[in-house]
Amino acid sequence: MSLDDTTVRKIAHLARINVAETDLAPLAKELSGILDWIEQLQEVDTSAVEPMTGGTDMTLNWRKDAVTDGGHPEKVLANAPESHEGFFGVPKVIE
């Protein structure tokens, strides 16, 4: 597929990219080359290839959902600049 300067200008506008007039022709050639590669890839028969979600076939290891730490509110609140009755204190933002 061959792109002309007008099409490249429109693509650049849609992508919100400022392209100088002198760069339109080289950019058109590069984009046309990329589209040619895409056309070649579309010719490959992938009907027997199973879809993948990643580069390797793996499953995640499940772990037991258990609390392994906690019960130390005073240690957590020690990092707070302000606390009230066991909770973080935050400044009022709405009158």
C-alpha cells in the first residue's frame, strides 16, 4: 500500500503530531513500508494456531488467602501525622 503526502498529513493531524512539510515524503515512504509488512503478515495462514495470551503457557500458583500480619494499629498509626480514636486524621476539605 502506498501513502501520499496528503494521507500522511491527515494521519499526523489525527495523531496530533506536528510534521514538517519536508518530512512528509520520507514519512510516507516509511509508513508505506510498514503497511506492506502488515499485508505480508496477513497472508500467513494461522488457522491451525491456537490463540495465546502470552509468550509462554503457564498458570498462576494459588496461595492460601490468609492474614499474615496485622493487629498492630498503634504501629500503623505511628506513621500518621494525625490520628483520632484509632483512625487516620485528615484535614477537612469541604466546609
